[in-house]
Amino acid sequence: MTSERDARAAAEEQALEIERIIRRLDMLDQRLDNIDSVVTAVTERVLNQSITLNITCPNCGRNIEIALIGNRKPTR
């Protein structure tokens, strides 16, 4: 009887662990969708107008300017 209970308890614990994994995968999927949305928005902005990044070099202290300029391809 105890082995039967142990087997049932182990099966329930395994089912709970599978549910946790499914929830975590769903959360990861949502986060990846959010990242995709942000990257898409930034890409569209770069294609529509330029973005300029001003960075200070940590070694020499000089300012570095990086301009991202996009060219939108015609859509079909």
C-alpha cells in the first residue's frame, strides 16, 4: 500500500513540475514576443529616420558619434 501511495505521490509531484515548466515556457514566450515588438519598432524607426548615438570612449574619453541611417525598400 505504501508503495502505491508513494507512486501516486511521485506522479502528482511530477505533474506539478510539468505544470510549472509549462507556465515558465509561456512566460518566456511572452517575453520573447515583447522583445520582438521592441526590436521591430526600433527597426521601423531606423528605416524611417536616422538615429544618432553619442558614446564616450571609456579608455580615452573621446566622444564617438554613430549615425544609423536606413533606406526603406519598396513594398510589393
